[in-house]
Amino acid sequence: MSKQDWIIAAVIGATIALVSAVFGVTPPPAAAAAAASGQDYLRAVYNPLHFQPAAGLATDDQCLACHREIIDQRVRDKSPAGLSAKEAKAWYQQLSTYAGEQDTFHRRHLVTPMARQFMNLQCNTCHQGHDPREEAPGSSADVSQDTTAITLRKQVNPETVCLKCHGQMNYVVMGLPGPWQEVGEQMGNDCLVCHANIRTDRHNVNYLNAEAIEAAGKGNADVCYGCHGGRAWYRIAYPYPRHPWPNMPADTPDWAKDRPAYSEPRFAKPAAVVNR
């Protein structure tokens, strides 16, 4: 290892230690181990797994080999101010489907009972790789000049990933007289009052367990509303692709003319397992 490499490792190690001491942040194991052992941390940052095409083909085991803390870390029983986690419920956690104790963001999406029941999310479902040099479009590092591929230094693109489950419910397009929380009781708290006959092919993507969702949603709209507006992190709705369904009307409504007919290829299910 060259003298310059040792200096870089020492600076990184000192920075990690300072951040940890000041903010009480536990450094990621990979960063701490690399700095402590004198390894080239920058070489780890630029590992091919952090870039396409390797990122898109990576397994969870490959990702968690360095990022295991996202599964192992748990929320505190009490906040630094003394507020119990059991009492710190956000507005979107009031639905009947939000079961169990408070948990971390990544655990909620990967390993909790609800995640295992309804989802097949993997690390690269959301994380499609990034360029550590610059993650804003139009920069000198953005050789693709694709302004939709990256969004202001976010390692996950909210417009193409998060909005799928965390956008607002587009009740106007659905023809409802008002938001679901206001009119749901009129529908018997059952989304299938309409959707048993309208858009009968649903959730046919490889990151969801379609049959489990459909079964749980019968008679309990909280299961449906939980992702379709009940946990809205954004004020806009996601423009879902209009997968063809049996007896689908031939005419495309104006609001859907710009929408794709199928989900992205990486989310496609084999034809043999598509639920009809």
C-alpha cells in the first residue's frame, strides 16, 4: 500500500470517528473495517456492484455482505427526548394493516411480516446503482445526459420507485366523489366493490405477492389503501401502466394516453405465473 493510500485511509478513518463522536452515528461496517485495516476505501466505493450492469444483477446476499446494518439495526425503545416508540405513531401508521412494533425503514420493506406477506422486494428493486462522483443530472460525470435516471443525489429515484406505493390516491381518475378516507364507508370499505369487475389484472409484477394482496384486500380496504394513498409520502399520484385485462375497453381515456401498457421489463413476471 502506498504512502498516499495510507494517508487517504487515515483521513477517512479520522472523519468516520469524528462523525460518530459528534452525531452518535455508527459507521457502516464496510467503511469502518476498510478504514481500520488500512484498505483502500475508495476501491470499495467503486466496486462494480455499485454500478450497472452488476448492480441490476446483484443478489441481496452480495449487498448485505457490506450493508448488513440495514437489517440488524433496530429503532430505539425511546427517543433521546424520552418519547416511547410505541406512542410515536405517524398518521400513516394508524391503518389496521400497520401491525407490529416500530421498525426501521429497510426492515419494513424487506423482513417484517407484512413485507414477507405482500412483497418480494430486493435491494436492487430500489437501488439501481449510482455514481459516487456526482448524482445530479447534467454534471460532468453524467455521461448519459439522461435527466430521468438520477434525481438530485438520491441513490433511489423517487419518481420511478417510491411513488409506486407512496403516491397520492388519484380518486378523480377513479371516478370517486372524494378521497377514500371520506367516501370509503360508502363503498363498504371494500375496493373490490368496483375492482372485481374493473381492471381485474392487478399487482402482476415480480416485487409483489399478487395472490396474497388480493386475498387480504377482500373486505378490508386498508390493505389496498395502505399502498394506494394511505402511506403517501408525496402529493402526486403514480402513473401506473395499464396492463391489459380481460374485456378491457378498446378506447383509451385521455388521462391514460401517455401511460405505458406494461411495467418495466425488470419487473415483469414470467407469463406462466401471471394471475388472471
